[in-house]
Amino acid sequence: MSQLGTHRPIQEMQRTLFLALPIIIGQVAGVGMSFVDTVMAGRLGALALAALPIGGAIWMTGVMFAIGILLALNPAVAQLDGAGKNEEVGAVTRQAVWVAIGLSALLFVFMQSAEPLVLWFGIDAEIRPVALGYLSAISWGIPAICLQLVLRYFSEGTGHTQPTMYIGFLGVAANIPLNYIFMYGKLGMPELGAIGCGYATAIVLWLQLLLLWAYTAKHPHFRRFKLYTGFEKPNWPEIRELLRVGLPIAVMISVEGSLFVAAALLIGKLGTIPTAAHGIAINFSSLLFMIPLGLAAAITTRVGNAIGRDDPVSARYVGMNGFALGFGFQIISAVIMFLFADQIVSIYGNTNPEVSQLAASLIQLAAIFQLSDGVQVCAAGGLRGLKDTKIPMIYTIIAYWAVGMTLAYHLTFTQQMGPAGMWIGMIAGLTVAAVLLGVRFWRSASRLIVESG
């Protein structure tokens, strides 16, 4: 039976925001690590600022694929929890650990062998060695982040989102001193410059995993799931189900992420100044993007819980309500970025006026895509709660590559618009994705309502 009669729109927004707020804080803190890296690298000069987004783009390609695969755990846990099947929640989470182990091995090899990719994209020769060194260093944290994601989605799927916030705070707190030690050669360490950021982040990822493991092992909320009572061999039907849901999500996220990765790599062909400016703009945009991303995670959990209770009416209402909430936050973000672009750039401590001027203009363009980016990520979160992932995967390929990257490449290189052309193309791709995914969620949820009678 639907629970809509007891809630008004503002109350529903409050419920979603209450669930999302710790995730948002944790993710802002997590991206804060990248923000800290970029700010501290800004003191090293334009080369360091240019190298970090290149190495970071490849790193995020692998991480986003892992996020997509393992995100299948969130709706699986949410639906089982909504149905009151506590021990099955623990069992499916343990199977997700096997998936994480396999992903770790694949992604580590990928990141340690990325030089041909960098050469293929024609990255400036001055940037290449620093970017590859950073990537090699940070890749040692891959097993830690994959196992983190399992425990995080287990926790979030049960409606307990505080651990994401705690590990985010730990990340920022530990990252600053570790960056200082490795970048500037303190406490007897060699001076590694921007590459030191990679080693610092890898260490932080392992510390976060230890905290998350201790929290989920000791907190009373998790006892009923009996997560740590044993560890079974791989259950291939269970793993196949996780992959059935997770692979399309991974493709969706990777296709979206690859738009930004390709943008960074293609801009890398334009030289150090455009690449450094793009790095500042995308770094700050990523920081603000954590708000709708956190809302999307809460929407996935709430929609999944409703489906587990056999209440598709509430699932649709919660999803649409969450989209409106995300759009409201993105309007605020867009206004801040448009009005205070120069002040934002000054945070990064860059002393090159060409980089600063170009970065400010890109941040104003980024303000525009905040709106469609917020809607598309919230819509994707709702669809994950429904376990509707295959058609949305096709939609994202059309939006981000057939539309977004095609236009971006044309404007950047054919029309000679430089980095601004790349950002306009990204805006177009995100807008198409927002429309397609939003309509898809409404139709999928409505179909479930009809089927439920």
C-alpha cells in the first residue's frame, strides 16, 4: 500500500535530504581531496596543474567503472531491506566483495599500463611523465577504493549514510599532511612534486577502508545483517545478477565520465595553459556536483525501499520529488559559479594571468551545465532504484558521445573555439541525457504502477 497519504512534498524533500546529507558531506570531503591536490599543486606551477587533470582523468575512468559495477549492490540491498530480508542483505554484500577483488586486479593493470593511451591522445610531451607518474602512484589505492565501495553501498542501501561522511572527513584530514610530506619532501621523503599527490591519496584510501570496516563491524545498526558471520565461496548466480544490473550502470557512468576524460585529454593537446585552466574549472565543478550525486544515492535507496515494499506509487513520487530538489540546489550552484568566477579561480593560487582568465570563463560555462547535470544524475539514481539500467545505458551513449563529444570536438578543433568549445559540447550532451533519463524514469515507474494494479 502506498505511503503517500502521510507525506507532503516538503516532508518528502526533508526525508530525502536527511538521507542524502551525510553522503553529500562525505562526497564533498572526498572530492575535497582532489581539490586540495589541485590547490597545493597550483603552488608548483602550471605544469603540475596540467598534469593532475590528465592523470586524474584516467584514474577516474577506472574508478567510475568500479563505481558503476558495485552500485548494483545499493538497489539490491535497498530492495531486500525494504522486504525485511536481513540475512540476504549480508549474503549479497559478501558476494559483492568477490566482484570488488576481481575489479581491483583488472583496474590496477589498466592504470599501470596507461602510457599507450596517453601517447594515442597526443598529450603534450612536457605533461606526460608527470601525469603518468601520478597515475602509477595513485593506482596502489585501487583495491582499497573497490572494497570501500562495497561497504559504502551496503551501508547506504540499508538507509545508514553516516559512514560516507566520516570517511570523507578522514580523507581530507589525512590528505593535507600526506601531500605536504610527499610533494615537498618532508620527514626524509624525496621531493616528488605532483606525483606525491598520488602516493598520498593511495595511503588515504587504505585508511578510509580500515575505518569503514571497523564502523560496519561494530555499529549496532548492522548487526541484524550478519555481514561478518562468515565468507562464502563465489556464488555465481548471485554474482551474475549483480553484474546484470551493474554492467549497464558501469557503462552509463563510464560513458558520462569518458566525456569528461576525453575532454581533458583532448584539451591536453592544446598545451599547458588551456589544460591548466580546464583543470581548475573541472575541479571546482566536480566539488559542487557532489550535491546532486549525494541526492541521487538517497533517491536510489528510497526508490529501492519502496519497490521492496511493493509500493511503486511512492517510488515514482519519491523520484520526481528528488529531481525537483536536485534542480533547486543546482540553480544555487550555477548562480555562485557565474557571479564569482574570478574569486573561485583565485582560490587555486595560480599566478599565471592567462590561466586565470581562461579558467574564469570556463567556470561561467560550467555554471550552465550544472542545471542539466543535476537532473540527469538524479534521474539515473531513480532508475537504479528500479533496477532499470539497460535502456538508460543506451541513452547515455547517444547523449554523451553521439551528441556531446561530436559537438565538442567540432567546436574545439574545427571551429577553433579552444576549451570553450569542449565545454559547450559537454553542456549539450548533459542536457540531452537529462531529458532522456527523466522521461524514462517517469515511464518505467508508471508502468510498474499499472502492473501492480
